[in-house]
Amino acid sequence: MNLLVDLGNSRIKWALSSGQDWSVGDPFGNEGSATDFDAWREVTTPLRVIVCNSAGDDVVDPLHEWCDKAWGLKPTFLSAQRAQHGVRNCYQDPATLGCDRWLALIAARDQRSGSLAVVDCGTAITVDALLADGQFLGGVISAGPQVATQALLEHASHLHGELKAYSGAFNSDTGSAVGNGALAFAAGGIDKVLSEFSAQLGDNFAVLMTGGWATTIAPLLARAADIKPDLVLQGIEQASREIP
């Protein structure tokens, strides 16, 4: 079995896969250099550890050290390519595209044949466009609702916010107003981008959503979205087939 690892800004998602067999583990927190990988202590030594890192360098050395100590393995880190699994990269320097965005596009293309958008709602929100022929057209990146709320509270310390499920625009307390505002503006921003995508993708493109806030934000969108919680992990699995 391969250990597939999605190093996100807030959470580390992982799965064990042999290609046909698939088992997703419980995510755990990314604490940077203090990250505890003991969620894997019962995992039998994998064939390989294959990683998508969208969280920066702080967690990389601890991951290397843990894998070496536990299994004597060195993780393999993936990166975006010029073209892979039917998807073509529009970035001038392909490797500068976030690995998580690239792998989500690969998994989405495997699941849908037409034009589509991939929306990842986590610490950041990304919205990316893919033509039916596999050409990635680019996308946008913004703060997720938790980050947006924290940024507001850091700059306006007299406020407080509470993020829950969206309950509407008419709020009679500040905490609800801030929390619902963050979700409403996240959904509105996604709708704006998807509306612009129609000029290139047509009116009937599919929307695939992933990330920790996907189930909260999807019902707020004007366009129906198909929630795929393991999209990046599925992309890692596909990319892993090319590793000798």
C-alpha cells in the first residue's frame, strides 16, 4: 500500500491505496514544526509515502524525520507538471501552480469528461477552470471564511465572530453577523468567478467542490456543486501511478 498525504494549511489528510483498494484515514491538524504524526503509528510500513504539500516548508522536516524513524522511508513530493493525465497547465512555469490545485484538476478530469470548475474551500478558497479538452485556463485564490473572519477580528478587536452553518443575512448579534457575512461573501465571490467562467466553459459546466468548508458553502451557491471531499487524495493516487 502507498501512503498518500495531502499536507494542507490547517489539516493533513491521508489515505492508504494500492490502486484498487482505498482507505481514507481521519485527518489531523497541521501544527507546522510541532505536527504530531502519531495517527500513523499503527500503519504497516507502506511501499511509498507520496505527498502533496500546499502548506509551506515548516512541516516538511518533521515529516521526513517521522517517516525515516518509523519506516526508514523518504517521502516523495509531487509538483504540478506541464501536462499530466489529460490536463495541460497554463502557467508559464508549471511548477509554480499549487500542487493541490493541479492534483484536484487531474482527479476532476478523471471523473468528468466535459468542461468543469474545481472549487476548493479550505484555509484558502481556489476556483479553477478546465476546458473539455483538458486545457487548464487558470483561476483565482482568496481567503477562506475562517481566515477572513480572523483577519477582520485582528484589525477590529472590538468585534467578535462565530462561524457556524449559514443562517441568513438578518443577524441581531455581532458574532452571527460576522460569521454569516464571511460565508455569504465567500459564496458570492465563488458565484462571481463561476459566472465569468461561463464565457469560456459554456453554461453547462460541472462544478466539483472539495475542502473543509465545501459542505457549508455549496448550498449557498447559485450553481449546483458536486462535493468531492477526497479530490486531492484521488489526484495523488493517479499521479502515483507514474512513479517508478
